[in-house]
Amino acid sequence: MVVLPGLMLAMVLAMLDNMIVGTAMPRIVNELGGLAHLSWVVTAYVLGTTVSTPIWGKIGDLYGRKNIFLASIVLFMIGSVLCGMAGSDLLGGPSGGMTQLIAFRALQGLGAGGLMVNAMAIIGDLVPPRERGQYQGIMAAVMSLAMIAGPLVGGFITDHLDWRWAFYVNLPVGFVALALLAAKLKLPRLRTEHRIDWTGAALLSIGITALVLITTWGGNDYAWGSPQILALTAVAVVSLALFVPVERRAAEPIMPLGLFRNRNFTLVSLVGFLLGFAMFGAINFLPLFQQTVQGASATNSGLLLLPMMGSAMAVSLFVGRAITATGRYKVYPVLGGVIMTVAMWLLSMMDAHTPAWQTGVFIAVLGLGMGFLMQTTMLIAQNSVEQKDLGVSSSASTFFRSIGGSFGVSLFGAVFNNRLSSSLESKLGAEGGKLASSGGQFDPAALERLPANVRAGFLDSLAFAISEVFWWAILFAVLVPVFAVFIKEIPLRGGPEQAAKAEPPVAVD
């Protein structure tokens, strides 16, 4: 409990930052220019985070998590400072500022990759699995609060301060976390050979980068059959194919393939991938529906997610305490998968006339499913491996969820664009075709200038396209409880029956 606030602050850094930066982006583009490269500000951060997550987890296993975790906080803070300085007079002025920001966001993402995975792994080091659920539940609740607070803090900074404070605000939080953890965090001593699988790390990084770029660019910047996407596909296939034999021969593989012989680890990795695919891919369209169809402001759309985050937070705390009290956990991912599927079905029923309160009820149901799933998948992954592979299991859980989310955003984006175009053309003819090709018409102010019949047709088509996204999400969400049913409920280490056998760990600074 002494170090938990420091761990939570470190996780809040990564969660809060992305939410704040999204709100500040219009101001950033206004000062630095580079509108055509706007998506790279997000993509660079996602790339840095996704590529580094497995590496941070493995390095933590090899060298001990405390110093590695502190290093990731320092790297994130350095990236934050440089992002805030992008395009300033110290770095040559606004010319080239967007390029600088993209590069510094990638650096910041590299640090963020170590924050989430090592925070969860440190909980695993300090607390036996039987008691771990309640602590992970607290952290899941804090993550939910961060997702709500992000748009509000970002809105305040955008309205009252310079956009650079969207990055500088990380510094005081980071310093507090750094000081607290450096002084108070003591972890069990680990003895392992310090040999890093650099070849495997390079191949995995190349493969992940290619996959993220495929899912980001495919169907948006480049056609799926374009030379660029085909070349990236070839790079991903070759690098990941080479990764398998390299890992089999490595003395300390960056991602031990033997872990996938464990049924629970494989199943929970699939559940995490599908969870990211269905949930993050679909949730991406909720703000668009709330702001454009229901007319909410950007800040209010963040507040409208409160029912989802509130229910997720409450269930996370309940599930954590229940797992600690009973030692039972299999029922929660099954139940969460069923509830998430029901929520996707409810959201697929929305149309242009759905009131905001009804959307709030639907997303509250989605939050219930999230609360049953989020920390439970991490707990099962950690309980499936030996203590020496705790970092790898934590990073794998985060990694598969992240990759699933990236694939989901890409697939659902293609579904959305296809359904929107076809619906607009069928409702509005040639005028609809023009609207479909004009992203600027998503701006509420621009919509108000449209003739009433055109605006109504556009909103109907937009609501239809978003509902189709949720229909597709059902196909993936329904597989979550199917896979979860086959998870074997292995007793959590650290229960009463094992307490007598446990030897106290040796604590070191």
C-alpha cells in the first residue's frame, strides 16, 4: 500500500497523456502546421508503446524491475519535455516542429511501454496471485478515472494555457512517482543470466511495426492492394516467420514460445486479443456518434463516457475483492465476455434518434463487461507462468490487447467508411457521394450549414455506419466467452493452502 500510489501515478502518466494530447491537437496543428501528418502524432506513440512493451517486460525479468521501471518513467518524462519544446525557438522555431513532435512522441511511447507492463508485473512481485486481484482492481479503477479526467484536463489546458502544458503536466506527476518508488519500492531478489535476445527483439520490433503500419494505413492512406501495404505485409510475414526459429534457439528469448504450450496462457492471450479487437476498435467510434449525431461538445463527450468508466471501476473493485476472498476467477472472463457481447448488440441498435441517456445505459453495460475482463485476463496470464517469466506474461497480455485494438480500429474503420459511403449514395445520390469523400463535413459547425434534408440524411447514414461497426464487433466479442470457458481454474498461488509452504522473499533496494 505504500508503493501502490507511486505505481498508480506511473500508470496514470501513460493513460492521461494520450487523452490530453487528443484534445490539444487542434491548437498544436494551428501553431506547427503539418495537418497532413496529424495522424502520425498518435501513430508514433502507439508504435513506440507496442514495440517496446515485450522488450520492457523481458528486461525487467532479467535485470530486476525496480530500476527498469524507474528508467521507463525517466524516458517518458524526457519525451514529454521534448514534445513540449517541439517547434520552439530553442529547437529552430515552428518550421519542422511537427516532424520534431512526431519523433519525440515515438520516444515518449517507448517510455510508456514500460509503465503499464512493469507496474502490473511489480504488483505480481509484491503480492501473491490470491491477493493480487484487489490491487489490480484498484489500478483498473484508477485507469478508468484517468480516461475520464483526460479530456477534461485537456479541455482546460486548451482553453486556458499553452498547448505545450499538455506535455509539461506530466512532469510533476512523474517526479512524485519517481521519488516515491525510488525511496520505498523493495522487490524480491531474482537470480538469472543477463543475456538479452537482441536478434529476437529486432525481428519482433520490425514485425510489430509493419503490422501497426498496415492497420493504420490500410484502407485510409493507401489501398489494401497498394504496393506499400503489400510490401509491409511481406516485411511482417518474413520477420515474424524468422522470429520463431530465433526464439527457439535463444538462451533468454524475448518472448518464450514455450509459454504458449500452457493452455491458460494461450487462451487468455486469445481473449486479450479479441477484447482489444472488439472493445477498443468499437469504442473508437463512440465520441464520433456523441459529438456528430447527438450534438455533444468535445468535452461533454468525455463526460458522456462516465457511465462506462463508472461501471467498469465499480465492477473492477468488486471482482478484485471477490477473487481475493474466494480464489475463483474463471467465471469472470466468461461473464464479462457475455455482457460485452450484449453491450455490442445494444449499441448496434442505435440510430440517429437514440437519446443520449439511452446511449449512456448501453455503454454502462459495456463498462460492466470491461470490469469483469480487464484485470482478470492479466491475473490469469501471470498465474500461468513461473515467477521468473512474470514480466514476459504481463507484457504479452498488454501486447496482444494492444495489437487486437490496432487491428480492430483498422477493420472497423474500413467497415465504417464502406457503409457510410453506400448509405449516403443511396439516400442522397451525387450529393451523398461528395459528403462521403469530405471528412470536413464531420465538423458539427459545417453540418449546421447543410440544407435540413441533406443534414438529416447524413446523420442517418452516419448512425447507420456506426451501428454496423458494432454489429461486426459482436462477431469478435462473442468469441471471448467461448475461449474463456476452456480456461482451467488453477488455484491461485498464495492461498491459505499454500501460505505455509511459502518462503519470504529477500527484499532489496
